[in-house]
Amino acid sequence: MNEESCKICFNKNAKYNCPRCNILYCSVKCYKSQQHLECSEGFYRENVVEELALQKAEADASKSTKSMLEILQRIEQTDAQLDEESDSEGAASDPEGDGEELDSDDEAQADELANRLNGIDLDNAAQVWDRLTSAEKEEFQRFIENGDIAKMLPEPTIWWAQEYKVDLVQPAEVRSQQEAELLEACPKVVKNIQKLSDILPNAPSPAVRHNIANVLAAYTFVYRYFLGDVHENALETVDCLLSVCLNLKSSTVFDTEQMAVTSVIGECCNQQLPTDKETAAVLRSDVQILFAGPKGCGKQYRRLFLLSALSDIRQLLTHAKRELKEVDSIAKEKATTAPSSAMNVDVPDLKHVDGQLLKNCIKKIDFYLAYARSQYL
């Protein structure tokens, strides 16, 4: 049997890897199949509970409890729409489940749920799941099976896609609130960027901009793929980034910006990363926005998005380099002190990252930062 065949239906070529068990599968149908139910159910359950945890203030557990109840209510309301014989007025009265205050019955349910969730770690998906009733678990399961659970997951905050406004006339000595909000939303620009003339005595090739476009397209894809949590595991993020960015991975030079962006789509397909018919348009738009900078903020901030994106990439590479050293150090120590247990070291499954490549990539990003600050952009 072809090693790239779906491990569930065995009939089609596999396109995806399960993030939990790493099994190859060909479609959403197979991912949600009975044989693979534990992974798909756990994946969605953890993502929903993680979202609740993000919304929870440390001193206000009741806020997360209310959010949990609202999610359960939306699940019930969606089921009610599919069941014309449902007598639940609460579900039928608010099909969308958004923007409405909880009524008295809902408040009573919230208090009851709050009692069940009292004293447990709301960041722990397993503990929260154990406190749900059988009916709530069944409703959650139905939501998983019909695919609507994905609607509960939050859209990532894309920092370059937000609207910003900085008035042209600003106080000379004090940073305005508008400026502060803009700078806070963007990744911090690295300090001490070199002058391009100190690195390159002659004018740079026009291909430099196209190569940067390849890096930016890969960055925006990875940022969306990891729902914005790119720094949670820098090694994994950078390994994915390198897998789709030929300019960083193999120093490929691109003749046009379009070729640079299209290359990322092609590498996503080669790596079996999820794309659809909208992905190319989204990445092209992202690259254009990063080159253009925030609208309505004046020429002063025209390069901010580009410098912020390249700085964020540099930070990811630096963190990945540090993490890789730690992984290698632990592996060597285990192998020296207890060779028989070396295989038990929890080492990420890295396909593209190595120490020398990370060093070269950091140097290349430093060059791109200098170019972004130069007169040639």
C-alpha cells in the first residue's frame, strides 16, 4: 500500500497530518471518523476550553463560567434550528446566540454551572469536561460531528489587518494615544539596525524586494496557521516557516513578487499544509499591506509593518536557535548519563531546522531589515 495513503479509509492519498497523533488522513470526514474520534473530539474540546481560559480574568472565574454557558447555549440553539419539533423557547429565540443578555433561566443555569466548575482549573480541558453533564457532552459531540464546532473557535488577531489612525499633527514631546496603540499592536522593531551601505557598497538587486515578499508570505501563512500563537513554540513555528519559505531554506531568488508568493502556496501543498482557493489572494494581500504600512498614519509609519514583521521573524529565529541548543544539550546529557533512556527524550519532530541554517537565516533577516530602512525601498 502506498505510504502516503489515508490511514483511515486506505483509498485516497493523504493530504493532512493529525496534530495530535500524527496519523495521515485525506479529508475532514476521515478526521472525524469513529476510528479517529478521540483525536478530533479532544482537539476541538481543548481549543474551546483554551479560548475560555484566555477570556478569564485571574480574579473573576465567573466570567469564564458565563462564557462556557454561552457556548453550550449556542450549541443547543444550533441543534434546535435543525429540529423543528424542539420546544425550547430559549434556543429558538436567539438563533445566533450573540449580543443577548442571559435571561433568568439562563442565570440560574449559570449559577448551577458555576457551582460545578467551582474550584477547578479552567485552563484544564479534562477537568472542565468531567464537570459537564451527559446532556452537555452529547450536545458538544453532535456539534463536533456536524462540523459546526469550528465556528466556536476564535479568529486570530491579525495585527497588520487592523485599522489604525494617527493624526498628522502630533504633540512634539509626548507620544499620543493613537501612536501608542499602533506601536503596541505591532511586534517591536529590533534596535540597532545596520545601515545598508555598511553591508552592501553597491545598489541592491531588485530581486531583494521579491525575496522579502517570499519571506513575508511564508510568515503570514504561518501566523494564520498557528492562530497567531507563533511564539508558543518557536522551534515548531520556525520549522513550519522554513518548510514553505524557499528563500530562507535554500536561498532561492525570485524574479517577481507574484512568483515569490505563489512559491509559498506550492510549498504548502508539498508539505501537506492546509490551503484553499482563497489562500493565494489572502497572502498576496498580506504582503501588499506589509509593504505599504498602516493606512491613515502618515509617512512616518510607512515602513512600520515591514520592519515589525521582519523583526518578529528575527525574534522567532533567535528563540528557535536557543531552543534547539537546549534540546540538543538535553539529548546529549541523556545519551551520556543513560544511553538506554536517550530515546525517551521529548524532541520535536523537526524536518527543516538546524543550527547553521538558523544562523544564516538571522543574518539574511538582518540584511532585509537594513534594506527596509534604506532609500531603495
